[in-house]
Amino acid sequence: MTNNNAKIAIGCPVRNRAWVLPDYLEALRKIEYNNGLSHGFLFLENDSTDDTLLLLAVFAQLYGAELCTKRRTTSPGHRRGEYNANGYAHLAAIRNLFINMFLQTDADYLFSVDSDVIVSHDILQKLLPLADQQTIVGAAISNIAGVELDGRCPGNFMIEQGGLIMHPAEYPLTGSMAVDVIGACYLIPRSVLEAGVRYGAHAQGEDVEWCRQAKDKGFRMLVSFDTRPEHRMEER
């Protein structure tokens, strides 16, 4: 099977993103793919207190997305500002529920796109040629509000040096680069998730633990600079 015939599921867990969801969902809807979008959209709505659930429900009705909801229980969803190991543990639990949703489909890849990332229509055409069942491919985005990637500013990709996970001091603005951590917008082969790779608590984010497990199981990670989505940081 070539990647042009791969089945792809697109989505993410979502909480309190009504302020950006219309633009996010419209961008996903416009993604072009050589074989059409052969699986569809997946969303896990996580105990929102704004109109997130309503917006997702309307989108699901119009475009056939699969939508599940997670209501707050004794293990609450991630709260804005709770960026610490405990907060990331909650995020990891929600993301692992989303993995379980994906594994119930027959899709070959999960295109995990955080709900504040606005992608281009040709993003899959850029990422798929780099992907296979051993390679996770991410699109490069800036992690600084209002600042575009310039070869030095922090992005959604990191490397390991001397046992430390850090942002690279320099990186290219075209082509791709091998990295040790990727997040926010990445194409994940089904084989990674079937191998048991899962998110976990880590002081630098739940993606770090997920990527560590992926590396330990023999998978590799690339970040592509030929497609650089907009990171629409949270409004204050």
C-alpha cells in the first residue's frame, strides 16, 4: 500500500476552544488528499465550559465526524494554566482515551492536530511522502505567540543532548530534520500506537514521554519545515 492510498483519521482532544474552533475546523475540512479523506474526523470533547461541544456537534453532523465526550469525574480534564507534571498527567490520560478511539477505526495514520493549530490545505501532501510505518512526521510550528519560526526561536520540536530535552539552537527552514520530541501537529503511523506507545506525565509535557516510548520501540521522528501551520495561541 502506498501512502496515497492510506486511510487517515484527523482530529484531537478538545477543551474550551470555541474562540478558535471555527477557523480550526474549516482548515481541517479544506485539507486536500490524493485519495480523498478515506476515514474522516475524530474528536474527543473534554468537559468544556464554553460552546466547544456545540461547535463540534454541528461539524460532526455536517461532515460525519466521530465525536465522543469526556465529562469531569474524579480524574478531571486538563485545566488551562495547569502546566506542570500533574496537569500533564491529566492531559496524557485524555490523549490516551483519544488513542483508543483511533484504534477502533481502520485508519492507517492518525493526523493529530491540536485545536489551536491552523493547517494549510496541502499539509498532508507535504507530510505523507516522508511517512511510513516506522516514521512519525510533524509539521513545524512556533511555540511563541506572534513569532514565526526563524531558525532559532522555540518550536514544537526538541532534541536530546547530554540527557536533556531542549530546543535546538539552530534549525533549517526548509526540508526536514530528525528530532527526539515532536508534538501539536504530527502524522502518527498506526503501528506506533499498536506497539503500545502512550502519553504520560512529564514536567516538559506529555508529548515527551510519548516520544521517549516511541524511540525505545524503534520508531523515528522527523519535523518538516516545508509546511509551517499557524499556532493560534490562546487568547487572554
